[in-house]
Amino acid sequence: MTDFSQLLQQGATNAWLFIPSAILLGALHGLEPGHSKTMMAAFIIAVRGTVWQAFLLAIAATVSHTAIVWLVALAGIWYGPSFSAEATEPYFLLASGVLIVGVALWMLLRTYREQQDTKARLAYQQKAQSNQTRVIDTGHGLVDLMLVNEGGSNRFRAKFKNMRGVDKKPPAAKELILDTKRDDGSKQTFRFLTKGDYLETIDAVPGPLSFDIVLTWDHDDHEHVYYESFRPHGAAKPAAAGQLDLGDMEAMDAHARSHAMDIQKRFAGRTVTTGQVIMFGLTGGLLPCPAAITVLVLCLQLKQFSLGLTLVLCFSIGLALTLLFSGTVAAWGMQKASKKWKGFDAFADRVPYFSSAVIIAVGLFTAYSGYSHLLQGHAA
């Protein structure tokens, strides 16, 4: 570090040559044992994350790492020469360890709840589904869509449930529209009215009761579209050009199509919000590097603010590249495995527990490292 301080005193121009080195050191820092790469990869695997989520994790970790280095460096200048980056590191280790373990426990609880909800939903669907009843998973709950005959006329009836099949209040009747399409190409649109704890179509459904249906739910300024088929037991759906099914996305506009794909993702029982991904990344970047702090303090003391900001940012970018690589490999590997391995789903149900255990181990090791450093400091 003496060489770097001499370069700064000779002129900032020479020190700018350290930018490539700062990126490389950041990348190597990310490869150090017990660093965030293990936790990031484990998180991506646990939530079956995408490459985009791996990118968000890396960016969030970069932002938090840069911010924490600046905070520590400014605190060092504020409190004077008695401040030591090495002295503050154990506290950050301890705090990061606690946060990491907390996130891992949240992942465990979330995984357990989702798997229990999925089991309950599948059991209810298997029990409720019949020749005249379709159970639709909306992503917000279940809809029992039934063909009922009362007074000699057939009507569609929609009952709304939570993911475990427990009744809940139906939405406003005006939010739902149901369209039927028969094999001869004829179509009919039905609107609903509220009848107690369920919705029912205003018009009767003419026979024969063999058709495809499109249920549109328009609420909160956006719509969801669901496809189902009602046919006599054992009747096969005839092949026809342009027929609607779950794979026919051409019938939807771009907005509806995006929601349909979102619903398909929800069927897998793996949902994680962008905010949760970013928060996890911010947590993973809270561990500052003493070398980066020292370089920044030197730059600030010699009034080289832009150089200090640049070097720390480059260091964090190098760290982000390592995290992005490990997260991308994890996401890519999960996607490939899901396509080529038939037993992947059963295996993937257990993987989140293993990933959470890995993250807990990383958190405990991080906290223990901070605690042991504190004990050594007090002993000295």
C-alpha cells in the first residue's frame, strides 16, 4: 500500500493505471473461500432462478458493497487516524452472518409453505375435477368452474377458493367474461352475475355441451386469460386449425400473453419477487474488503475523490463479475437439468433445503469469523 500512496503523491495520473488491477482484484476477492458467490449460487438454485435474477443479484451486491466501503471510509476520515478498517471488519462479519442466516431461514419457511400449498392444491384439484367441473389455478387462488343444470337449463357457475381449496369471497361479476368455441367454429360470450358466494352466467348454455372455453378475468387495470375444455367423458378434441389451448399464445395480445406465461411459471410453485432478489443481493454485498477501504481512505485524504470512487467501483465491478458468473452457471445448470432429466422435479423439491443449509453454513461461518476476530482483539 506504500507504493500506491507514493503514486498518489507523485500525481493521480499514474494511479489511474490501477483501474484494470482493481477490477481483477475485485474478481479474485469474489473467489475467496466463504465469500458471497457460494450464497448467491445457492439462492439461485433454491428458487430456480433465471439468468436475469442472477444479474440482479450481482448488481445489488455491487451497489451495497460500494456503499458500505464508502461509509466505512468516510467514518474512518471522520474519526481520524485511530480508525482501522481491519478493526471494523469483525463487526461487519458478525452482522452479515446474522442477516445471511435470517435470509436462509426465510427461504426454508417459504419453500416448506409453497410445497405444502402445492400438495394441497393438487389433492383438491384431483378430488374436485370431474366431467362437468374444471379447477383453474389463477395464480391468486383456485376457481371451480362448473356446468350446472337447474330448472332444465345449463349454466356456468364459478366458485372461488384459496390455494388449499377453502371458499373465499368472489370478485365483482363484471370482472369475468367467458367465451365458448365449438368444433364448428361458432362462438358465444357469457357474462356473470353474483349469487351469494358464487358467480353464475346470466344466459343459459345451449347443447351440446362440448366446447373449449376462454375465461377472461379483468381486474386492477389488467387481465388474465385461462383456457379449458368441456367435453363428454372419453370424447377427444378434434384437430382443427387455430384451435385454442394452453399452448396457443397467438390468440392473446402481448399483455395477456405475458400474464399467461406468468401463470404457467406459478404452476411450478416457485415464485420470488424482484424485491426479494434485490434484497438478498444487497445483503450479500455487505461484507467490505479492508484493502478497498484503505485505498479509498488514501484517495480521500489526498483529495482524489473521483479516483477513489472509480477504484472502489471497479473493485466492486470485478466482484460483481464473479458473482454474476457463479449465479449464471447455477441458473443455466438448473434450466438444462430440468429439460434433460426426467426425475428433476422430484430432485428439485429437495434442493432448496440443501441450498438453505449451505447458506446457513456460510452465515454461521461468517458470524463465527467475526466473533473470533473480536475475541482476538479483546485478548490483545
